[in-house]
Amino acid sequence: MIELKGLNKSFGDHHVLKDISAQFHKGQVNIIIGQSGSGKTVLTKCMVGLHDVDSGTIEYDGVDFASMSFKEKKSIRKDIGMLFQGGALFDSMTVEGNIMFPLSMFTDQTLAERRARSQFCLDRVNLPNAAKLLPSELSGGMKKRVAIARAIATNPKYLFCDEPNSGLDPKTGLVIDQLIKEITEEYQITTIVITHDMNSVIEIGENIQFIYEGEKWWEGSKEEILRTENKEVVDFVYASKFMKRVRADLAK
Amino acid sequence: MERMRIVRRLFMDCKGNVRTNIELQLEFSAIGRIPKFSRNYMGIIHHIGRYVLWISKVFKRPEKWRIYRQRIFEEVQNLGYASLGLVAIVSGFMGAVLTIQLAYNIDSPLIPLYTVGLGVRDSLILEFSPTIISIILAGKVGSSIAGEIGTMRVTDQIDALDIMGVNSTNYLVGPKMIAAIICNPFIVIISMILGLVGGYAAGILTGEVSGNTFIFGIQYWFQPFYITYALIKTVIFAIIITTVPAYFGYHTSGGALEVGKASTISVVYSIVIILTFNLILTQMLLQ
């Protein structure tokens, strides 16, 4: 479980995160939603240690990550997998090289063991024949799946996904969402997904946190978010005509 | 007319909309009272400070020596071996032109013709091979390093390394710097040899200097310390060629446009820094 307590982060005079406290549960897909510029990405970057926080704690299973030194943070970072918006695959390496990279860096496995693990992860994301391809030869959906394979290669306890289905067609987006959910349940990972996509929220969201102007505004389940009367959440969730129609149907 | 243009630029934004008083007040309060030259110096000091803090991470212990060694070999191939063709062409022509120019300028019968070989040798060893070749490498290798690391930055690949717990500065920049420190002295020695070969060939082909006279000239009053001096400069330049573009690439933000800008500015800064250090090292070592 990851727990945030009173998290604050400013850039100069701009107070981006304001006293955020939240819990992200193990074995669940925890979703952070909010408008562009609301502070979701900064929050995630603080949680993975790319930004230092001004005050507050970030506890990974009871261990405060925010107050750790760079060296100490490494022990937690080895348990973190991250799926970036664009995949962030290393261009100079093959798919297999990308997946084996964290294993080469942080384990003493032999080449054969690393290859076997890489193939296992590729099979898991339904790309059994992609090992020798370069990232430039992959489609957007394939890149995301390889990035998931790389993220799970070291058996992480925590998985962060930044807009996992942005730039994908709805069908491929659904495949990625399902994959994230399956992996979360299968390996009992604490998964945090940052998204704008309400389809993802409805499809896989279990614990939803709504961030508004740097504050944690609302928290609940996917059933609750559809029925909430909170104005800011309603404005966000029911922004499109389609969702407005859904709301009208729900009201009936 | 010019004054009108300046006033329009000051009070209108790029779309031609008049800027509000608040916008102007903010801009003036932020930068208007600081003279332009002070702002430029502050920018340079900011870069120097950030560079020093950043470069210290390169000297941290790598996560895995095996991978680090492998990366050094890859960079020797990318930065060293891949530059040999260009260096060979430039050096050969440089030596040839130097020979012809020196021979052309020596028209006094009191100056022996072997001074052409001597002049070409000393010019190549002291200045042309270490400095000019380093400047050429700053253009070729520097833009490639800034482009590569800048692209990795804007596509989150560096963040991915950091999140994994890899020291990204050490992993990306360290092997490049070591590879350049290993390769560049060899490249410069090859450049010196090819420059002399080019000069020899030009002397014979143009009939300005005979082969024996040229060879006597390049052997005459040889100072071995000149080679040491050239190699010391080369090693310092190798560090500049790799770390300055890497610094600009690493701190890029935005997209393709910013990566291109970082690449250009890194080459400009590298060349200026090389020339500055050339002056300092020459004064220190040849005094």
C-alpha cells in the first residue's frame, strides 16, 4: 500500500500540490483523475522520487520514501515499475534488450535466465514474437505492451501508469486497460493509473482520487463517481455530450 | 521607423495584441531593471553552477561495471572510430594546404626550404591537430550527443532510468567521456601523421619542396614536449566535447524544436570553451 500524508509541493510561488493525503491499495487499480494542469503528473513524479516534496510523507508499505537519501531510495525504486505515456522504451535497444535492462542492472541473473524472463514477460503481454524488434518497428499499442513487460520484469510491488491508453484507439486502449488490471490482480501489485479517460475509469477503476487545482477533491469507487453530486467532479466526468446522456439515463 | 518597430515589439505580443499594463509591469519588474549584460552574466553563472553540480554525478560509482565497460566500447565505436574518416580527410588537406602556403611565403634565399617541413610539423602538432580537430569533433560528436540525450529527455527515457534507480548522468555521460578521453589522443596522433603525409605529398606533387627536404624539416629540432602538450590539450578538449553537449541535452525540455536548439547551442558553447581553454593551457604549458 502507498499512503500520502499532507503532501505539499511548490515551484517558486506556484503552489502545485496542496496538503494531499491519500491511500492507494494493494492488488487494486487506483486511479488519479483530474483536469490538465491540476497537478496529477507532479503528484506522480513526487511519488516516484523525480521531484522532492516540500512537506509531507510518502509511505511505501509504512516506509517513508520522501525523507530517504538518494541511495536509500534505490531500495524502493527497485520495486517500482513505471509505464510512461509514450512508452519511454530505449531506442538503441531491441525489445528484449529493453526488458532485460533492469534485470541486467539490478540482478545477478545469467544471460539465459534474463532471456527466459524477458520471453515470459513478452508472452504475458501477448507479444511472443517481438523480442528482436526495435522500438521504431512497433505500433503505439505494442510499445505500451512492451513498456508493461519491462515494468513487470523485476516483479515490482508498485506500478505507475501515466496515461496508459493515450494515443490509442478505443479497442487497443481497452486491451491495455485489461492487461493492467489482470497484472495487478495476478501479482498483487499496488497500481496507480493517471488518466483523463473516463472509459478507463469505468472499466478498471477501483479506488478513484479526483485532483482539482492541486487539492485532493474527491475519493470513491467507480459506482460512486457516476452518482456523485460534487460539482467539480460532475463537470469533469460529464463533460462530453455522450456522458451527459449517460447521466440523464442514470437519473431515470 | 526602427524606433516604431521596437516600441511595437515591446508593447504587442507575437499575435499583434496589445499587452496589458499588468503584463508589462510584470516583465519590467522581472528583467527590465537589470542591465542586459548583467542578465547574460547571470545566465552563464547559472549554467556553470548547474554544470558543476551535474557533472559530479558522472564520477559516482556505476551500478554495474560490466554494463559500464560495454557502454564504453560502444561509445569508442560511435565517437572514435566513426570520426576517423572525417579526421583523415581534414588532416590530409590541412597538411597539404599548410605546405603550399608556407612554401609560397618563403621566397627569401636566406631561409632554407626545410623550414616548410618544420613549420608544417609544429603547426600541426601545436595547434591544428589538437585544436582544429577538436573543434570539428565538437561539431560532429557534440551535436550527436546533445541530440541523442535531448531526445531521451523529451521522450521520458531519462526519467525511466531515474525511476529504475539508475544514475542516469553516470550511465549516459560517463562512458562517452571515458571513450573520448581514450580515443581522442589516438585520433589527434593519426591527424598529425596524416597531416604530415598530406604536406609531404603536396610538396612533391606541386614541386615546391622535395621529399628529402620536407622529411629533413619535420625531423629538424624536434621537441618531444610538443606532443605531450598536444595530448594534454586533447584530453581536456575531449571532456569538453562530450560533457558540454551532454549537459545541454540532459537539461532540455519541450520537444523536437528544443532538442534542435540544445544541439546548436551546445556546439557553440563547446567551441567557445575549447578556444578559451586552448588559450589558458597554452599560456600554462608553453610559458
